[in-house]
Amino acid sequence: MDAQRRVTKRRGQTRQRLLDAALVVFAAEGFGRSTIEQVCDRAGYTRGAFYSNFASLEELFLAMWERHSRRMLAEVEAALDAARTAGVDDVRTAVERLLDAVPVDDDWYRVTAEFSAHALRNPALRRVVVAREEAIAAAIVPGIEALLNRIGRRVPDPVALGQALVAVHDGTAVQCLMEPGDPVVQRRRVDLFEQVVLAYSVEG
């Protein structure tokens, strides 16, 4: 039993190192130009170690995305809980708290943008990406709804709000990355999120 636990733990560590290495390689080389050998070299493993965990680079990316999403959702949930505990009672402050939990990440944006372009050329993979994005939005929106309800607003169409928030995040992320550290760009990002939340919610 102890031996089995050691094998399971070692396998989990190998998987995590491959995921960490993949993020570095994909960000530096681009998903389409990255190879299994590059990921293995970065992680310090052989191709055998790779194939014992993943069938392809696409599967590796989706696992990396799932891990990133879990971490992000945990941060968002914590931020929303803190906002409720603090008695946040206006949309602007709620948006600021939410965006603090979803920072713009240069490496992650480059990796996901390139993979999204790759998925657009592959209908089956595109469906997987769409389903995962919908799942992320569906996981985030209930917490936002609960906070808005405390503020005195309700969301008639949660799905539409989720899609709008994803679209605004992706669009403003590009602007923030192109002009890093520009306070005007950062403020406009918050402004746009606030307007979207107001547009997709009503008083009552």
C-alpha cells in the first residue's frame, strides 16, 4: 500500500512538472511551434514520462488549462466571499475586488490566444474549448449574482452576463498587455467591466 502511494505521488509530481514546463515552453515558443521534446527537456523527463501522462500536446494543454481554471476560480470565490464579508454595497467596488482576483497574465494570455486559434481550425477541439469556457463562466456567475443581490441588483440572464464578462476580460487584457502599467488603461478596464455588469443586471 505504501509503495502504491509512493508511485501515485511520484506520478502526480511528474505530471505537475510537465504542466509547469509546458506553460514556459508554450509561452516562449508558441503552441504551434512547441514540441513534446521541448516540454520534456524543460521538465527533465523522457518522452516515455510524457506519454505515460498525456497522449498529445493538446491533451497536455487542456490539463494545464483545467489546473489554471481551478486556481482562478478559487481566487474569484475567495474575492467574492471577502467582498460579501466586508459588506461591499456598490458595483464599482465589487468589480474592483473581482478584477484583483483575475489579474492579466502575459504568459497565460499568449498561450491561450494561440491555442484558441489552433482550436478554430479543429471543430472537435473547438467544441471542447467552448464547453470549458461555458463551464468557467457558469462557475463564476452564481457568486457574482449573489453579491449583486446584496447590492440590490438581479441578473435576468446569467448566461449572457457570463459571456459578456469573458469577452470584456479577453479584450481588455490585450490592451493592458500592450500598455503595461498605464493607469488610464487599467481604469478603463474597470470602467468597462462596471458598465457591463450594470447593463446585464437590473435593480430589484
